[in-house]
Amino acid sequence: MKKIGLILAGLVLSMGAAQAQNYMVIDSEKVFKAIPAYVSAQTTIENDAERYQKQVDDAFAQLEETFNTYQSRKAQMSATERQQTEKWIVDRENEITKFQADTFGEEGTIDKRRVELIKPIEDRVKAAIAKYATDHGFDIVLDLASNPTILFHKPGVDRTDAVIAIVK
């Protein structure tokens, strides 16, 4: 009997604690897309990435053409010429691969550009969300854009537009 009473008391207390938490839902993707500077930064980064990718693709295409030419002339070359050409092809491939890694890899040119252009905007949005949540007494903020497990929410808990108004 005593155990049942303790279990019921625990359930009542945990239900009260769960109900005491106030939460809000936002769609950070919608917030970011409402900021012209973010959209512009994304476009700049995408254009840079496309330009760099074209450079890599062109370099590999040129290298492939050089390799095919080498293959067709290999029989006519001396051993020294073959060795020099093969070394050049391998070295060039390594250069292109290094450029690709330095550009698209972790902490590469594109990553640094993203940090330079987008991080300040992300910080501003996070600060706006924190300010809104604090000012309105919310304990938890759920993001619809990054949390695909949220299957349902009442429209009244979505504060995306209020955060957009603060950020702008």
C-alpha cells in the first residue's frame, strides 16, 4: 500500500514538472530564408562552389586528355620520356586532388567562406531566439527544420514569425 502511494505521488509530481515546462516551436529554415543577407550569402557560397567545381572538372578533363594522348604515343616514346610523362601525370593528379581537398574539404576554402558569411547571421538568429524565449518564459525551443521527429505541433506554439520580426 505504501509503495502504491509513493508511485502515485511520483507520477503526480512528474506530471506537474512536465506540464511546468513551457516550449515553443520555430522553423529555423524559414527564419533564415527571411533574411536577405543569408539568402545572398548562400547564393555567393553556391556560386563559389560551382566555380571551384568547374575548375576541378576542367583540370581532370585536361589530365584525362593528356593521359589518353600519352597512351596513344607510349609505344613511340623512350623509357625516359615515358617515365617523365607518367610522373607528370601522377604529380598533376595529386595537385588537382589537393586543390579539391583544400577547397571542398573540412576547413577548406568553401567551409571558411561559409563561416565568414553565414556564422554572424546564425549567431544573430540564435540570439533572437534566445531573447524571445527568455522574454516570453519559454524553457525549450524545438526546431522544425532540424528535428524531423516532431510529427505534430499546435500552430499556437509556432513562434517562427515572431523570431523573424526580431531578426529583421
